[in-house]
Amino acid sequence: MADAKTKMESLREWVIEHKLRAVGSLWLSGIAGSIAYNWSQPNMKTSVRIIHARLHAQALTLAALAGAAVVEWYDHRTGAKADKYAKYLPIEDFNSHKD
């Protein structure tokens, strides 16, 4: 069971680092799967098949973007991002006023 957690954790880390690639590949697989499904339906015009495939791919893309937003929110909430960006913060205090 620990193996499954490490695979899931590594998949989550990959998605965090490559959000656009993950959303794009989900979109591409969604449109390909939808075209394949719609092509098997008889008595449907080609233009309707393409429109249905595009709508399905758009829905998958919105779901993937929402999922990426949830992952980003979770990382900010748990403080995982704070350690990543800490090296970019300046050392001096911006609130100190010198007269």
C-alpha cells in the first residue's frame, strides 16, 4: 500500500510541475476519445460528431483546470509552496522606516 502512495504522490508532483502539459494531454485524449465514440454512432452527420467532440473536450478541460486550481489551493493552504518560494524573498524588512 505504501508503494501506491508513492506513485500517487509522484503523479501529483508531476502534475503540479507540468500543469499545462497535463491539461493539454487531457484535452487531446478527450477529443480523440469523443471522436472515436461519436464515429461509432450511426446516422450522425460529421459536423455534429465534431461539435460533440469539441464540447466533450471543453468540459474535460474545464474539469482539469478546476482540478489544477484545487491542487494549487491545497498546496498554498498546507504551506508546501511557502518552502519553494522562500529563497526568493528578500532578507531585509520592508516595513522598517529609516528617518
